[in-house]
Amino acid sequence: LADQVRRQVDTMRRQVDHYLARARAAGSVNVLGNRTPVAPVLSDLARVLTRIHAERDISIDWDCPSDLYFRGERQDLEEMTGNLMDNACKWASARVMVRALREGARFTLTVEDDGPGLSPENRTRVGTRGERLDESVPGTGLGLAIVRDISKLYAGSLALDASPLGGLEARLTLPAIQ
């Protein structure tokens, strides 16, 4: 009975998280003119995730120009970047690298880890809402789907590939603003 209740609570939590994220994403369409500095978001997330994953001694390095701005709401950038960085921390052996580079009117945020990585087939599967490849790792299976959904509201994209570090590379492309 306890296991059944736990599973039901987990299902309900995933549903609530999903609908809250969707409601926030739907409301953010009107904030495309906002100007959010990217570097402070990366710095804050790296600091928080280093504490959260302290027992694993993960190194989180990041690189971002100080004059790079996201054309959108800070909460959306935090949600997308936080999901990607937290996933990388969960799977990394020892290192997570985050880079942001401006490319004209857009910028690409790359999050890499040195973990086991994913096969091309599994890279497609993990983008499916609720899909989890390893139940022993904490999570809801909604993170990457939420990142994709929010990025689409900004005419952005998310791509997954093999990382030069050996694990997974997530590339998030979003609008930039001067």
C-alpha cells in the first residue's frame, strides 16, 4: 500500500509541475521584449546546483559574455537552464560545462557533462513527456519536455548530441537582445 501511495503522489506531483510550467510558459508569450542578463542566471544556478549535488563533488564550470542578454523572462531562462544543468549534474561523473555564445540575434547555451551519455535512440526518447530511462535517478521525466515547450514559445530549439566530454550535450538556442 505504501508503494502504491508513493507512486500516486509522484504521479500527482508530476502532473502539478507540468501544468504549472505550462501555465507559466503560456503567460510568457507577451514578455519577448524583456532583457534578461544570462551570466547572472548561470552563476546563480551553478552555485545552487553545486550545493545540491555537493555529495557527488561535481565541478560546474560556466562561460558567458557579460553583455549577453536573453530576450525573454528571467524565470523562463532559469527554468530551461536549470533543468538542463540539473540533468547534467545528475548524470555527470565529475564535470559539467556550460557555455553561452551569441550568434547574431540569437544565442546558444550548451550544457555538457562527462557522464555515460545517451544513444541516438535514447536522445529522442528522453524528449518525450514523462519518459525516464533510469528510475533510480531522481526526476519526473518532464524536464526536457518543459525546456522544449518553453523554448518553442521564444522560437527557440533544443538539440541533444554526444558531448566532447564523453556524456550528453544539450544545445538550447534562444533569442538575444542588445
